[in-house]
Amino acid sequence: MTLAWDTTVVSRIYPGGRLERHLLDCAHAGEPVANTPPTVMEVARGLQATPALAWFIRLLTSDLVEILSLDRAAAIVAGQLCAMHPSPPTGARRKGVKPEQRAGWVLDIQIAACAWTHGRDIATENSREFEALRELIAQLYPDTSPLLVKPPPTV
């Protein structure tokens, strides 16, 4: 199954690096890596005013990456998850002040909702929060396949 890469993974891709080579291998095998709009937003924000932003935009507009939509179904699931757990379960472990922690949590919720509604597993280094989201999705939709949380690819 094609994985959706969380921001913790996508932010480590760079030209000529191991993850870029892995991404190319996946695309050539007919399984392009999936990303979500919140992941794209977070990485583009971090790359703003750097030469790597142009490379990242070219990567995103190629056939090497599939962007999963934050569509109606994902938005509904994300809204339900926000209502169930408006604050991050890890609390003080997140970087930044409380508003930044909550904003990051909402983006993680959107990433999980996009991946799950599109039938994708999530690859992340942030397993604790995505495991919590997996449990919340299972509570909301007990008769469906769960969100699977996997470690980043080792290359």
C-alpha cells in the first residue's frame, strides 16, 4: 500500500538524499508517495526564502508524488477528531507555545484524516500522536479498517 508521508518524513527529503532516491524508487515501481495538503503547507513554510523551495515545488508538481485531497470526507473526519480531542495528547512535549501546539495538532488531525479517508497508512516519526489519532478514528468508525501508523522508510 502506498504510504502517506507525514511532515516529519517529508521535511527530511533533499536533492540527492536517501529519501529522494527512495521516493524515486517508489514512483518507478508505480507507487508514488502520497502527501497531504497540511504536510505540503508545513514543509513549504519551513522552506520559504530558501533555494530548496523551488526544488520542493517541482517535486510536488511531478508524477513522483500524489497529493491526497482534504476533501469533504476528510474534512468531516477532521472536524470530528477536533471535537473529540481539541488539544494534543502530548501537551508540553510539543514545541512552541500553546497556540502553536494546538495549530500543529490540528494539522496532524488533518493529515491523519486525509490519509485514512484515502485508504493510506501514515509514515511518521511522530508515532505517539498519530497512534492517538488512530484510536480516535477507531472509536468513531469501529467497523472500518484502522489508520495504520508506520515508521519512516529506512533507506
